[in-house]
Amino acid sequence: MGLAVVLEGHGPTAVRDTVESRVGNTPLLRLSMFDDELPAGVQVYAKAEYLNPGGSVKDRAALSMIRQGETSGKLRPGMTILDATSGNTGIAYAVIGTERGYSVKVCLPKNASNQRKKILGDYNVEIVETDPMLSTDGAQQVARELYAANPDKYFYADQYSNDANWRAHYETTANEIWEQTGGNVTHFVTGLGTSGTFVGVVRRLRELNPALQAIAVQPESPLHGLEGLKHMPTAVRPGIFDPSLVDATLEVSTEDALLMTSKLGIEEALFVGPSSGANVLAARRVALSLQQPAVVVTILCDGGERYW
């Protein structure tokens, strides 16, 4: 069932196009807006993850966790996929779950953007709104309680502690970055939410280039407007987070991230969300600090249309 389409062709060689087949292999875009201010030989690139079929980087992790659940037998026909989310992973579960025949239920902070809630509703996702002051930490607690009360009904994906999350980026995102930069990536910069993107990409790139510098990005305070990002000192640390991978941490303000988000639209024609602005802002700071040729790569997490 779902969104599968058969492309034009003849006989057994005809290609079957599915949502899953379009996850990953996103473009790596060079950001030329900083060229005039960067040291010679330093370039900033951004992985266009908003071009995944579900509109965000979370498609990779959701697909990986669903496949792992099926392989392990924890996810079976008739079960409901359950998790806590700030929105994007829930949308990714819905997109992939629709194709695979699963219903989805998410625990979502009440202050998540209205557009994210609308998209979830359009996919017929059941939403349980949670205390906005507790962010996704509170949503995780509610999800655990729902699962404990009815474990036979739910596949609790638990993206914050599920190794299939970071492995998705270890196996796909990192290798794509390596190939797209011709093995020349020197710095990887991205924000911390579940930390899956950071952990998976850095672990694999460090195998390919032990000298890779890994820079984590987080909001400058616990109270912020950057949906999906955690202020790690005050949040519940995700089970998959490995702080030993972090060479440096950069903090960004919501206001500065929003300003960079706007600049990306005006100067690069990239309509992306605030977490992407935070990532690019941090990548620029890293690039400006360098004294020799380098390739700095960051992530454009999602599109701007889900922040209305």
C-alpha cells in the first residue's frame, strides 16, 4: 500500500519508485555568500537534507529505526509507531509508515509550530501534546508511560536512545559527504537534538580522516526558539550522545540563528528552518577562525515551510 509508483518501462527492468528509495543522496551545496570574508582556500558547504521526501534530515533515522524494528520483530503488522518528537521525526515516521502500513502516534511539546502539527494531522498522526516548559524531555516521559501501559500495541522507536538513529548517518550521510567533497572534508558542524546526525557522521568520517574536527552546536540558553535543538547542560542527555566525539561546542542565540536563516533565503535562495540557520551561523564562525585551506560541512535540517 502507500505511495509506491511504477516508473515507465518495460518488462522486469522497470524501476519501482518508492518514498524509501528517495531518502538520502541529497545535494551538497557550496555557500558562496561568505566568499568575500573567508580566508583563502576555506569553503563552507551545506547538505540539503530538506530535500528528503519527508522534508528533513530525520527521514534517514526514521527509516533506519523502522527497518531495525521490523528486523528485530519489535515492530509487527498492526502495531503503532510511537515516539517523542519536536515534529520532524514524527513527520518522517508518518511518511514512511504510510508506505509500510503503520499508524503513528507522537508526543509533541505543545509549543511546537502550528505548521508541524498541521502536517502531522494531514498524515493522520495522533498527537499527544505535552508540557511546553519541559520541551522534548517531557515528551519522552509521556511516550514512555504510554508504551509501558500498552507494550503490545506500540513500537516505541525511542529515537533518543536507539542506535539505529546514529547508524543511519554512519552508513549514509557521512559516506555521501566524503564522496561529495572528494575526501577533502576537514570540519563537520551541526546542532545537537537527539545527536544522531552528529554521532553517526563524526564516527564514520573519523574512520576516513582521523584529523576531522567535529563541532557541536547548541542554543545559548535553556529557553530558546530553536525547535529540535537541545541545550545539553540543562537537558536530559540522549542515550546515543557520545561527548568524546566533540572537539568544540558553539552556542548560538535564537535571534542570530533567525537572522542567518533569513540571509540564507535572501542571498542563497535557500528556504530553510531556524536550526539550519544556527548550523550555518556556527559553520561560518568556524570557517572564519581557520588559517589554512579547509572544507567545512554543515546540515540544512529542514525547510522553512514548517515554521509558520
